[in-house]
Amino acid sequence: MKRLWAPWRMEYILDENKHDKCLFCDISKGKSRGRNKREDKKNLILYRGRHCFVLLNRYPYNSGHLMVVPYFHTPTFDGLSDEVLFDIIKTLRDSVGILKKVLTPDGFNMGLNFGKVAGAGMESHMHLHVVPRWTGDTDSMPIIAETRVMPEHLKKTYEKLSRHFLKL
């Protein structure tokens, strides 16, 4: 029998209302400039911009897996102004730059999933995934053991990245 310790999952599993609310809208409510830093840290929010925010994925594919999320609630690009779209792409570019500097990956996977059939876990609120990749990180564990190996705890990754996002 294989065991993988992931204690942060229990809060999600036991949340009876997880399908009745939008996680991204809930955690973005403090989007004013005088945000609560303790809440941002708890929610793994690295950066709050004018039209979008950046947070680490709580259930990552790899260390440093983050998401760029617009404040505006929409499942697709519908309703997003050119100004918001530009801010999202600029924030994506800046986030990749920080990941390159801090985690020195060899490449990235980036993507959007629109709709459940496309793999969207949070299909009601669009977001862009940024997954750093390293040569050799695609070992046999996900294929043979159906297990991902996370080489660093989320809190440690958050601490490494957060001071760099303060400069944006």
C-alpha cells in the first residue's frame, strides 16, 4: 500500500459548500490596496494587481505551480475588457520572470481549461495555470505509481516567491 502525506487536502474534502461558491471570488474579496496580509498568506496569494491576482495552486502539479486570476467572475474571456486582458497577460509575463529567477526551471507549461470536459476544476471562474518544469521532473512516479512527488512544501515555496512579487 502506498501513502502520500497531504494534510492540506482535508479542509477541501470536508468543505460541504465547495460547489456552492466561487473560491476565487471568496478569496479575492480583500482586493483593496489595504489588504489583509495574513489572509493573503493563508490563501497563498502572492500578488494583487489592479485587475487580477496571483496565487499558488493549493493542489499543484509541481512546485511553484501558480495561477493568474481576474477579479471579474467569468468562466471564459467573455466580459473581460482589453485593459483587463492586457493586465492578465502582463502579470503572467511577470510571474514567469519571477519563477525563472527564483526557482530556475528549464521550462513551463501554461494553460487555460474552459469547461469541466476540458479539465477545469474551477470551471465557473477562469484562471491561467503556470507550471514550472525541470529536466528530469517527469520521472516514472506519476505513470507507474499514479503519485506526484512534491519536492518542496507549499509554505516554503510561498516564502521564496512572495518577496519577489512585492516588487511588481
